[in-house]
Amino acid sequence: MAAHPVSPLAPKTYPDLPAIAGVRFATAEAGIKYKNRTDVLLMAFDEGTVVAGVLTRSKCSSAAVDWCRANLAGGKARGLVVNSGNANAFTGLKGRDSVRQTAEIAAGALGCRIEEIFLASTGVIGEPLDASKFSGVLDETATRMADTPWIEPAKAIMTTDTYPKLSGAVLEIDGVEISINGIAKGSGMIAPDMATMLSFVVTDMPIAASALQTLLARHNQTSFNSITVDSDTSTSDTLLAFATGKAPVEPILSLDDPRAEIFGQALSDVLFELAIHVVRDGEGATKQVSVHVEGAVSDESAFRIAKAIADSPLVKTAIAGEDANWGRVVMAVGKAGEPADRDRLAIRFGDLTVARDGERAAFYDEAATSAYMKGEDLDLTVSLGLGDGKATVYTCDLTHGYITINGDYRS
Amino acid sequence: MAAHPVSPLAPKTYPDLPAIAGVRFATAEAGIKYKNRTDVLLMAFDEGTVVAGVLTRSKCSSAAVDWCRANLAGGKARGLVVNSGNANAFTGLKGRDSVRQTAEIAAGALGCRIEEIFLASTGVIGEPLDASKFSGVLDETATRMADTPWIEPAKAIMTTDTYPKLSGAVLEIDGVEISINGIAKGSGMIAPDMATMLSFVVTDMPIAASALQTLLARHNQTSFNSITVDSDTSTSDTLLAFATGKAPVEPILSLDDPRAEIFGQALSDVLFELAIHVVRDGEGATKQVSVHVEGAVSDESAFRIAKAIADSPLVKTAIAGEDANWGRVVMAVGKAGEPADRDRLAIRFGDLTVARDGERAAFYDEAATSAYMKGEDLDLTVSLGLGDGKATVYTCDLTHGYITINGDYRS
């Protein structure tokens, strides 16, 4: 399926996510761009399903994003249509017509209002998406709806992803088993200024749309909003969470409900695992890097510094070369424009201190550090020594693979 | 000399810059990092030479930058010492000691005060620079001072540059021939938040330090501050301009002097040509790209959008692949966070309109656009249709060469 070699950081196995009452789905091959693979996902939600979402802050968001933004206000969902291979972004009036037509076709197939249909498109920007491709496909797809296996929708939404991304959590609330299933796709144009390109989460938990929205936005911040592959923010970033409410427990109506914290933590776990998958399947990635910044004047300042390090091509190429080049980390701290005192900086790779008090540590161990850099999962910590602010941003290395993938993606 | 293949964008010939009265120089092989090439430059200026400078805004600037910042206040220069191979950045107290020792050695060799010595170091960050390497070298170098050829200092300051960068202008003021000679080095860690890593300009024009400073800062904005190779800002960015004042004309004492405009324009030409050289020798570069943004709400807004486009790895890899992927340009406009209206956007590659009114142009010519993309010098124009703001940022493509160069630079 993948045009490029599977990421060396791909998981060995995929979780077998359980069925969730109130949602069914099917995938299809519409041949939008890819051949011999599924590229359309149709999900149907039972009546009563609520929805929350976080969308790209790109000033040039796609027609599908605009559509979701408008419909999220209603808080109700009956259907989700996702296609891969064409982002239907920057396609003008034709793009908006295409979105509406697709929503009409889906609403017809599922028997609901178009305002209850959510749409996402991912792939090439600027090519008009022909909605007529969906007409037969969605009707036919609607006849094959099932509730497992969840790996199928995860596969249908892939673009340059080299493996499908799934994560699930099962928790108990009021003695009832609650499920949260999530899928996501990456894997370039990832500097979410909300999320990866696309991620969808479904739960059977009964919860008010407003509470779901607050939890989703909160935990998005430390998951999808804390990753970067290449500093480029997509026009189509979409994270949607659907709650079918089928679990036989009292609904969470607000965050005052103590169960919101428990549910939120499980949701956070799912979002975080999906976000990490996106990093680990970053285009060309061979290493995952967690960039920790501590001792900043504020958490926001720490985040901006961590982002500057994680976005730096020089830091990322050094990591690809297994070079503990902490000088480039200093450079990135310096360019972030945030408060920093060169002479208080300390830098660690894993547990190995390479620099402190603004210069190379006296006990710096080149051999041990070089050995550490050969690992697949690296932690890089910068201590600023100024305050209590801290943040972590997750990224991958920058390799020849990224250039190869992106030098000839469209053509 | 260069460890990497010479940039395909290198000039066929180098200008033979004239001698400038009041300045002499020599280079030497100190073996700081590189073998069998010069890595130290000593320049001596006659008494009366004034100096202006623009330095990195990195929060982690190098010891040499701090030294220059302090000495610029005096406005007088007698010597310049530049070494390549070690940036002496983030080297703590040892770094500061090393800078002072080097200045003392140079001041001794040239017979001036240490406050009149300017220093710049470029190369690896974080490795202490051993000032004792300079002691014999500078004394010996001082015995070989000459006034040409200017290609020698340009060579001595190179790091991963694949060719020396020189530019000169000769203009007539009050019937007297005035020269402006400049050299620069790049070629990664280039998103100057003032300048490329290092550039030095010398003129025989008599001009007050304050007027020179104003002109330098102004024209730096549209030259070095308008280029980017990889969005990474150096800790050592240093642009210094020295005016020996030896030309027999009345000095420019302030910008009210109408000759300041004429001199400033020639200075601007030199700075611009040097900046373009840095882009054309950007690590791994195979194409030069001028990113023009027009119709923005302000010049500043246009600059930030142009910078976002020029810094985008996805735009730059597409250009490397000769792909007119204007969708990625839209993405970059969208992520800049500046006012933009998707449905008013127009995009041109060269003179070829690929998108207008927020969608692919009806008369878009794929064959002609693809042919255009095969060129070495590309213009990419985004019209926002919002106001009169405009700006241009110069960059290069992002290729396998960049990854190769930076994956094993330090080791």
C-alpha cells in the first residue's frame, strides 16, 4: 500500500479495537488518487451522537474544514466522510460545491440532515475534488456498514503514512466499561496548529457536546499540538471526537462532574498515542525525539523554545546523523526569541549532561553520548534555570527520506 | 578546499576587487579545524577608520558577537580578526577569555587598543577555541600584510561554503572614485536575524560612524535580513562595515548630505549581491528562489508571509523536485498567521499564473509551468489582494545535499 518504505519506528502489531455501540463504518476504493487501496471512509453514528472538534488555524483552511466549523456549532453528528488523495483545499467555489454535494450524498445514504454530516479531505492541495466520484461510492458503501475492524478506517485515511494509526482506551465509569477508539493520519505538513492532518475519536460515553469540546481542546494541546514533523501547518488539520452515548451510564453534562477528569485522562491517552504515531511515521523518520524544556519563565515560553528546537532543520539533521550536536540546540534556543541566559543553560541527551552553565560539561562523555544517539527514542532536555515553566514537544529526525518523499509527491 | 561539491549556482568568475587605501590584510593556516586551507584572517585599518555593525539577535550570541557589540559603541576600528572552523559560541568563561586574549594579541601585533579590535568566529558551536593557537599566527601574519587580492580573505572565512563570496562597487562622489569591497560567508544556519553568519565590507569613503551605521542597518534589511537557507539563525551573525576615509573627498557627516543616498545605494548593491551569494551557496542548493509577496496589509505582513513560504520545507523540497506545487505555497501563506483571504489569492511562478481568486487558474498551463521549474533562478509571486504591502525573501531549495552536509558536520 505504501509507496515508501515502512517507517522503522512502526509498531510491531496494531491494537484490535473493540466495537463501539452506535457507530458503524465501511471503506471503499474510489480511485481519487491512489490505486488498489481504500481511499474513502464512511462512518455512521446513531441518533443522539454528539460531536466536538478542533480545526486548523490556517488562514487558508480547506472547504471541508470550513464545513466542519459551521456544523460543529450544532454539536450533533450522524455521519463522517473522509477521503484521502485530494485535500480539496484552495479549490474555490468548486471546492465548496463539492463539499456540499458530498454532504448531500452522504446525508441521503444515511438518512439525516446535511448539517449532521462531517467531512475531511486529505492529500494534494489545489486540485478540485470531483464530488461525482462519491455519488455511487457512498450509496454502495452504506450497504456494507460494520462495527469492526477499526484498522480499515485507519488505512483508508492514509496518504504518505507508511502505517495505519490506531489507539484505544477502555475505562470503567460507574461500573460500566467505556471505550474510546481513535485513528489518525500524518505524516508531512505536520506542525499542527491544532492537530495532525486528520484524527477521529469515537466513544460510547454519554457526554454533553460542550464538555467533550472542552476536554478535547485541552488534551489536544499536549498531544497533537505538541508534535512537529516539519514545521508546516496543514490547511486541513481536523480532529473530531464523536460520543454516541450508548454506554448505559448517566451522561457527563459538565466538567464539574468528577467523572469528566477520569474520562478526560483516557481521552488524553488516546490522543497522545495517536500524536506520537504521527511523529513516528513522520516523513523519512528514523528516530523519535522528545524535546523537553524546563526552567523557562513560563510554560508558554518553554513551549516556544521546545518548538524552535524541534523545528530546527539543523538539530533534526544532526539527530539523523546520530550526532549529539548540542551547539545546534543552543542555536535553536537562541533563535526562539524567548528569555534565555546563555550562561545558565544546561543540556542533557537522555540522562547524559553534555552542557551546563553555558559551556560543555567538564564531565562530558563523548563515547557514552554517541552511544546514546544511536537509539531510536531520544530525549533531549534543555534547562534554562530561569523559572518553573516547562513543556515537551515531540518530533522526528530529518533525513534523506523526507527529501525523497517530498521532492516528487504531487507529480 | 570544499568538502562538498561546489554549488551548481556558483559564479563562473570572481570579481577582481581593487585595493582600498587604508586597509591591508593577510590570511594564515592555523589548523583550527580545517587542514590545508587558510582559516584565519587579519585585517588592519589605518588610524581614523570608523566602523558600523549589525549583529545577531540570537539570545545565545557568541562571545565574539558580545565583544563587537561592546566595541561598536566606540565607532573606531584598527583591526579585524576572523577565524573559521570554530564559532567559540557557548563556551562560557573560557570563550570570553579566549576573545580577550585574541584581541590582546591582535592589538599587540597592530599597535592599537583592544577596543579597536573586532573579532568574528564561525564554525562549530560549543567547542572551546584555544586562543594560544593565535599567538604566533597573528604576529607572523602581521608581517605579510597586503591590499590585494580580496579573494584570499573571502576564502579564509569559509566553512561549509563551497565558493568564496565577494562583491564590490566603484562609484564617483565629487569626481573622486570611491570603492566599496565586501566579502561574506554562509551557508547553513541562515535565517539571519540580522545577517548571514559573517560579512565584512570596507570602503575608503570618509563617513561618520553614525551615518554608516544607519545606512548599514537600513540596507541590511533588504539584503541579509531578507534571505533564508534553513530558517535557523546563527549565534554568530556579524556584519561589519569599515570606512577608512582615505578617499580625498569631504566626509559624509549625516544622512542629510545628499551623497549619503548615492553612497547608500552602492553599499546596498554590495550587500545585496553578497546576500544572494549566500543563498546560492546555501547548503545543498540547486536553485535560487525569490519569493515575492504583494498586496499584503503592510510590508511587515508581506515579509512574514514571504518568510513563511521561503522557510517551508515542503515548498523547498517541491522546488528541488521541480514541481510547481502551489498548494504548498497556499499552505505556507495559511500558516504565517497574517491576514490573507484564501479566495483572493493569486500565485505566479515566473510570469505564469497558476492560481487566481483562490483556485487553479482556468488557463493554467502545466507544461509551461513544469518547463519553468527546471530553471535555476525562480521567481514565485503571491498576490494577496488586500493592500499595498510587499516584500521579497530570497532562498534556495532543500535537497539531499543539505541532509548529507548536516548529518555529519560536527563529527
